[in-house]
Amino acid sequence: MVDSVEKAPNAELDWDRIEEKWRKRWTDDKLFETDPQSHKRKYFLTVAYPYPNSPQHVGHGRTYTLADVHARYKRMNNYNVLFPMGFHYTGTPIVSMSQRIKSNDLELIQTFQQIYKIPDDIISNFKEPKKIASYFHQEIKQGMNEMGYSIDWRREFTTIDKGYSKFISWQFRNLKKNGLIVQGSHPVGWCPQDQNPVSQHDTVGDIEPDLIEYVLVKFKFEDQYVVPTATLRPETIFGVTNLWINPDIKYVIAQVNNEKWIITKEAARKMEFLNASVTLISEINGSDLIGKSVFDEQRKQQVPIFPASFVDPNNGTGIVMSVPAHAPYDYQALVDLRKDDNTLRKYNITGNVIPIKIIQTDAYPSNESSAAETIVTSYSIRDQNDPKLEEATNKLYSDEFHNGKVLPDIDEIGNLSVIEARETIKAKIISQGIGTTMYELKNAVKCRCGTTCVVKLLTNQWFINYGDENWKKLAYELIDKMEILPEEIRQEFTNVIDWLKERACARKSGMGTKLPWDNEWIIESLADSVIYMAYYLLSRHISNNQDLQNNEDKVLADNLNDNFFDYVLLGKNDPDIVAKESKISIQLLEKIKNEFVYFYPVDSRHSGRDLVPNHLAFFIFNHAAIFPKDKWPKQIVVNGSVLMEGKKMSKSLGNIIPLRHAIEEYGADSIRLTMLASAEILQDSDFSFDLVKGIRAKLFEIYRNINAHLDVFRVQSSLDVDLEDVWISSRLQNVIMDTTSAIEKFRIREALHNILYLMDNDLEWYEKRKLAKNKSIFNSYLKEFIETRIKLLSPFAPYFCEEVWEIMGNDSYVSLVQWPESSQSKITLKSEDNERLIQSIIFDIQKITKVTKMVPKKISIYTASSIKCTLYRKILDRIQRQATPNFGQIMKEFVNDNEVKDLVKRNPDLVKKIIDDILSESVNVRERRMKIDSFDEKIPLEDGKSLLVSEVGNDQLELYIYSEDDNNKYDPKQKSKFARPYKPAIYIE
Ligand SMILES: [Zn+2]
């Protein structure tokens, strides 16, 4: 809309005022408080509750905003939507944060002061963990309100509420009864400082510790020492040619249980955490061992020790067995060694060994070179420090693991698959005492306290047994029934279900619920957050406060027992007894139960992608274990994270923007749109203030335009119907359809692109056409278009849309109006081609006049003859039936077709040109044109004359439109014969 700026009266947007106004109205009218309504379909949607150890920053906002958009969209689709929120206090991070404040940790204090602008007197309160939690709890809640999230706050709770603890105790007794909680010795990620297991919530950068299990193969050295090598591939011991030791590092001789081991100091420390008894005896230089040999007890033979710089003291035992036929590192290190005369001389070795092939795969068929040699050559590896070696190794290991078979002549494991051989050898050497296992962390993980984490073999630890085969089956069944968006991430879920094993579920410290049968332990944060969605339906009926004894509407947390939860959540037990035990009326008990029955299961669970391997997987497992199938969650929506100006957000980069600051600066709606518009759901979205400003300007433009066209909303109906009216109405139906289906599949970026940008293009064209005809655009078509646009935008920019909706004269909440539905009867197929034809003619004429630099005085336009249109139809039909058209074949058909053969023979290029015309159109356009019986190009061209004249810029322009068939046409240069369907010919004078 061209001249709207001048027309707009007082069109300033005061975001603060608008947000405050609508937030207050929503709250006063309890717009998002949701109770069961038996006549209405429910939609229960949740998002992972926040952990209140810092304020939310822009990066946190994406998941919550997406969930809110989803809630608002469903609400407009007539669902009774429940969107609640709680706060996760459980675990050690808040406690260790308070310890850091107590010890006056400057880094943390400065973060609070400088990034989050927290006053000093409040920071000094942070010595108490609960003060930290409740401060950030309120801070986050305030931010969520400011963002306009449509949350039912009556259901809010924290995970240290007494009622919640009762619920979690019930969950754990339930799991234990089903045999899913076991006590035993298992390796876990561990903080030696805190003496606690660690998982993603406890680590710097939220990294989940990834454990790796090595098999140690013991070689004998000088009869009295054990030299253990760590390997992931014990089946390759028959291919060992030598050992590798790093000459530049120190090793130790250590008493490990009843043996004397030679290993690195780091390895000795790791063994201690794995419960070996370890005493250091003496140190020994790596170089002292090189040139000597160890005894291989499997094959009863000596194996030489060679030097290699790739051996990492932190990895395994710091000693590596060399299998040059199947390990690219070993192969390359031998190549390097044989070239290094100094080293060979120094240690008096030759480096000559013969690689022993033991595994065959189709991927490495060569009879001459080994698998390792083949892959090292194909990756053009430089030397053993070449980073590409890692990639080559992963590839070869994976190929051999999945497709490899042991060669027939290898003792004991000949002809076995690699997988079988591995298990066989591992079991055998462990039972013979010449092998054992060792765990370490695959990734570098730091506890939030700053200590480097290790693997600890915990004894008497409580585990949730996600390795239970029957449980896994149920989890698969659940996920098979579940919708996962985007679908491409489903494989990640099945992989996690596959590999999950026992998982430590309790800690010795932190906030949370005590393990009900063993009070020394506290249930950890990734175990008490898996079925809590059910608690949203109970929380508002539970009082954690002893003083409210006499409140008849609530059940006292102290009075809750397992029978209560069994009855409400699982429908077990006698309600009379349960009511009596809980000291509540049977009516209240039934009310609570009915609320649960009405809202459960969870219809959609939103979360960031980083929670797939833990939280979301546990959510699936625990629902499968505890609830009957009709209460299993129905959908998971996973989104990527947020980058700031292309970079990961981090304290060190100083690019963490607290959410509330951003809202204050730019307004909530602009922030919401920016988070969602910059990427599709699984990609990382890139937040930038340029983008926010652009979006804000766009909203402002829409606002001004609507203010400028307020007249529209007073017009009752249009007097006459023009082509462009039919077109814009038809376009609108397509926008509604496309946007709705994009939102349904969470292609949010696409939906916003339609609403914010494509709709503007349509509006611009519509206005142009009207202006050229000297007609007003203030009509019912424009009204419907603008109203629909605001409705479509409303879930994304709720404050803005409420305000605009009101300005337009509505007294309803746009948040609650019916989502637009497209009407088939308003779709006019021809209208699209009508307007496109006008557009393309204008474009063509402008192109010609630009080149010739002439101002046209007279323009003649020729539309294609009817026989050409017949031919077009036939070719289109032919192409639609056959994806890759064969030109020769089509030609042959048409020279024998009585209807068109004369045309085709007279004009042999025509068929080729029409084929090209058709193929340059999208599939949608082709399909649409198939559905149109006939298209008279003269109608839109006549209708578009006014616009054509104004675009050419000559009021006196003479403009004529002829059909090629017209015998009386003016055609001095014989241009009409160039006309093709949808491509009229033009003659300009
Ligand atoms: Zn720690």
C-alpha cells in the first residue's frame, strides 16, 4: 500500500503500553486458565520446565515460544488447551552455586552482576540454595509472562514441594515394584570433588558424560610385570605385531590388585575409581621400554615394543597393541617408523613386521594390501599426526564391525562375525585372567564445580534399569505410536532406546525427594522429571501448607499416600477408602481424578534437541512403565538451539542476552517472531538484533497500513466484482491452506514467511490493479484479507494482534477467535493465470522498452490461435502422464494426430517451445492448468489495460488486443505467429 504513511493518524506503536494492557486483560479475564469441559476436545501441551539457577536468556526462549505458539494455534482451532508450567529445583547445581557464592567466587558473582544485573544485596542472599532458586524462579516466571506465554499459572509447582515429593515417591515405589530399579555396581560419570554421579544437568556446557568400555589385554613383561593394552577390538589380538609406547611420557609401575602393572599415571588413577586397589611403586620412562619385547600369552610368542607419538597418556592405559592390517593408526605409525633412521638406530630396531590379516569385508577386497593400508592410501594420510586418520579409523572400524567376518584359518573365532568374535574373545581372556575391562569418558566433561569428571564404578548404587529387554520393547511400542516432529529425528530416538542401560538415579546430596526405601539417597534431577506432566493436573488441588488444614477444596500434601495416586492416576483402589485416607470428600477426590482422566495423556511435549538422549528418552520409558497405553504421550516436538549473530551463546563470548532485557528493548512480539522466523525447527536459529529490528519494522508497517485503511472495516459489501477481487479472495484461500499445513508440521519459518511477506506481495498487486482502475480498495475483500492475516499472525505475535484486532473494531479476543478456514468455493483456478498473464505482459513490455529506450505510442498484443491452445493442452496432458517426456516420441504422435498435424508440420519448432514453456512451470501450475478447460487470454488482458497503460507511462497509449485467429487484426510485422498459449506476442511502435 503505497501512500499509507501519510494517511496514518497517530500511528505510533507503544509496545510497553500494548503489552501491559493485554497481559492485564488476559489475566483479569482468566483467558488461559483451563478446566475440563466435557463437550470440548482437550489439548494438553507441555514443555520441559526450567531449572532456576539463572535468568532465562534469549537462547532459552525458543522452545517455550514455540510451545506457546502451538498452544495458541490449538486454542484457535477450538481445543480446550492446557499449557502449564512448573520449576525444577532438584539436584546439585543450585546447591553448588550457593557454595560458590559462600566461597566468594568472583567469576560467578560478576556474571550475576554484569550479565544479569542482579543487585548485590540479593546476591548475598544466594548463600542459601533455596533463595537462589526462588529468586530465579520469579525472574523466569516474570519473563514468561512478559513474553505473552498463555500459561495456566494456577498449576505452578516446584519439585521440592511436599506434594510433588509424595508423587515422586509413588513413582519410584512403582518402578521398584515392577523390578525396574536395581542396586548394583555400574560405571557412572563422576565428580571426584562432589563425590557424586554427574549427568547432563551437572556439567559445564550441559554435556552428557559418554562412557566407553575398553577391554584390557594383558601382556607379560620380564615375567613379573603386566603390560595391559586398552582396545575396543579384542577380536584383533591375533593380528598384533607389536606394542606402541610413547617414548616421551612417563609411565609407572603400580601394584594393581595382585599384579604389578606398567601403565600411565593417569590410567592408574582411573583404575582407582574403578575400585581396583592401586599402589604406585616407581616411575619408568617410556623410552626405557622401547626395543624390548612382551610375551603374548594367547599365541605364546614375543611381541616387540616400538615407539609412537600418537599414543596419548590420557587414553586407555597409554599402551597400545598394534594391529597394522586393520588399524589405520598402527599401519601409519609403522610406515613413519621405518622412514625414521635415527629412531631405528637409537633403539636398535628394524620396525619390520608383517601385518596379519584376520578380518575380511567386501569393502576392502584386495588380496594384496590390508584394509588399513587401503583406507590410509585412499585418505592420502600424511603421517600419524594427520587428523584425517581419526576419520579413516572410524570408517574402517564401522565397516568391519557391521560387515566383517573373521578369516577361516584364525583359531577359535574363524568364520565368526566380528560382533560374535569380539564377545567370544572378551569372555575368554577375562575368564583366563589375561584380560579385564576398563571404563573411561569418551568426551571431556567438567562438573559445574570445575572438576574434571571421571568414570566411577559405583557399588550399592541405585539404578533405573533402562537395559531391561521387556521395558525396551514397551518403549519401542510407545514411540512407534507416537508422532515425532520433525519426523527425521525419529532415528535418534530409536538409537537412544537401543543403547540405554542402567542409569544411576540417586545422589548423596542436592535438593529433591529422598529415595523412599533408602533415605541416604536423593532422587536425581533426570529421574524425577519424567512423568511430572501428570502432576500439573493435581497440583492446584494439593496444599503443601499445613495452615490450610481447613480448606475443603484442597487435599493436604501430608495426607497423600500411594493409594491416592494409584486411584487418581491409575484407577485402582476403592474411592471411599482413598477419600478417607486422604481426609477429603469423595466429591473432591472424584473431581481430581476426573480432571486427570480428562486431560491425560500429554498431547504434545516440546523440548530442545539436546534432551533427546536423556530427558525425552526417559519420558518415553517411564510413561511406558507406569501408565496404561491410553495414557501414553502422543507427540514430541524437538527444536534446535539458538545462535547469537552466528555464534554459540556463551559467557566467555559475552553474547548472552537476558530475555527480559531483550523484551524491554524490542518488545516481546518482535523477539518471538525473530526466534521462530530465522530457521526451520531442527536447525539452529540465528538470532540477531538486525533481524529483530527488521521484524519490528515489518510489524509497524502492518500496523500503519491497517490504521490507514480503517475505512475498510466499516464497508459492508462490494458493489461489483472485478478480476482482481476474485483473485485476491482465491489467493487468500491458498495462503490459509499453505500456512495451516505448515504450522501443523511445524514448518514455522515457512508459515511466517507466508504471513509476513507473501501476503504483502499480494496486497501490493491488488492495490496496483485497483488504483489503475481508479477504484477504491476499501471493500469486503480487503477486509477479509486483513482480518485473516491478523488471525494467522496472532499465535506468533499475540500482543500486536490483539491491539490491531481491537483497532479494527472487534470486541472479542483474537487469541480466542476461530482459526481461518479456507473455502473451496472461493478458489478460482483461472484467477491465478489471469493476474500472471497481466504481470508477464507488463514485464515483457518493460523489458523491450528498456532495451530500445522508446516510449511506446501503440502496442498490439496477439494471443495464440485456438489450434495452438489445443496443441498446448495435448502436450500438457502428455507431460502430466509421463514424467520425463521424450521429444521425439511426442513429435511422432502429433504428426499423426489429425487435429494438430498441419500445425505441427507447418511449425516444427512449436512443439519443442511449448514443452519448454510447460517444463519451466511448477508442478502446481501444471496441475492447475490441467483442470482449466479453456482459458481466454483476452479477458485478463482487456481487464489489465488500465494498469498496462499506467505502467508504460503514456496516457495517450493506443493498446490493442487481437487473437492470432482474427482475420482483421492489425499485424504489419507478422508478429502474431509468434504467439503461444500463456505467451502472447507483442508489437510495439
Ligand atoms: Zn563437582
